[in-house]
Amino acid sequence: MIETPPAQDAAPPPIVAHLWDLTVGLIDATVQLDQPSGPTTRTVGTGFLIQAPRPDGTPRVVLITAAHVLETMNEAEARIGWRTALGDGTWRFEPEPLTIRDPEGQPLWTQHPDRDVAVMEVQAPEAFARAAIPLGWLADENAFDAWQVGPGDELLSLGFPRGLSANRAGFPILRVGRVASWPLSPVSAFPTFLLDFTVFPGNSGGPVFWTPSARKRPGTTEPETAFIAGLLSQEVRVNGEQLEIGVVTHAVYIREAIALLDK
């Protein structure tokens, strides 16, 4: 989350999910969230979309972000940065209003009771609904052990550092970092882990994930499929000094927060 001047002629697009490549799929499914915070500033965070069908099997698109991103947006209406593909291969950024509080000021999102995770059903444009990542790509509590994820392994992250996007179409910026803490399991004892990369306001809520393009330590198990490891919760600071380390909340808690939508 960050306060930054409003985007000049900004632009984000809808999406086609490329299941052969979680990197491209998640780029398509990641959106900017923002709300004006003053005459020339705005509060910005990152969110991504998950396909999470209701218990009866009907489709549902759920927005995932860090809870503090929405909590910091004080007004009832924020914006979500949809993108539209044009016929000539270009894209247009088309943010739309997103109601995040009811008329009484109560949050419309569901927050995990113990973690900085918020989920919210959204009515996404058709292209974004198709691009939403299947729920099964979220790592479960056994994933890190099964795939021998450990210190030094690379993970990728998407976001909008200081409110910036990769281009005028409003796509997120891809970053890479290395797992910087140990142990990583059991998740119940270690609900977050550290990632060695520079985090800026605006990155909060972005997905952290592994694909075959990321490097693992020699001699360790290569996962059979790409997976979302968690979401970026915050940067680490000591006495106001930025340590270039991010805190990642395990994807298990995203799963738990989504399950709360059905209760």
C-alpha cells in the first residue's frame, strides 16, 4: 500500500488464463487497487483473482489482497484496475469502482481472523473471470515439505511498487527474490516467511509464487506444477530503515479465508 500521485493516462486490461505458464496467468490475474487519499495522492495496493466455486459448484471469482490494503482505504468505494485487450494487440486501462464498505461503513470483505489476508467476491469482466487462477494452485500446508522449498530457493512476486505499473496498460511488475528464513514448516508454527527482495509500498497483497523459471537449490525436488506460495504482507523495517526483505503469508491462510466466505 502506498500514497502516490494519481496515474497519468493509466491503463489496465482483461485477461486470458495461460495455464501452461503461471507467470503469465498471474500477470493477467493481478490487478491494482487504489483510492484517492488527497487532492494529488492515492492509496495503492495489489490484488489477484482466484476461481473459487461455491459449495454448489456455481462459479465465483474472489479478489485476494492483504487486509491492511483495504483497511487503509477509508472510503466506501475504491477502484479496481481492469484492463481491456484491443483488436490491434494493444491494451487499455479501464479501472472501475469497487464498493468495499456498506452504507454503514462496515467492510464487505472477509478477513482471516489471525492473518493479514482479505478475500472478497467480485463481479469481474468476462476476460478476467476466465483469467482467475484455479483454487488448486494455492499451496496447502504440506506443499513446502513435499517440494523441498527451503532457504535460497527463488520465488517470484507481482505488484505495483509505489503505484507504478509495468506499462501504460496497467500490468503488474514482476520481481524475484530468495527465501530468506528457516524453518518454513509446520505452517501452523511459522505462518509467514521472509523473502529477500526490495519491497515498496504498493506491493502489499501481491501473489508470491514458484514456476519452473525460478531456480531451486541443486539436489532438491522440482515441483510437478507451478504454485502460489502466499501473498506479500509487508516489508521489514528496523528503526525506520528498509532491510530489503518482504514478509510473505503462507497460501494456506488464503485458502482458510476463502472458506470463510461460505460460512
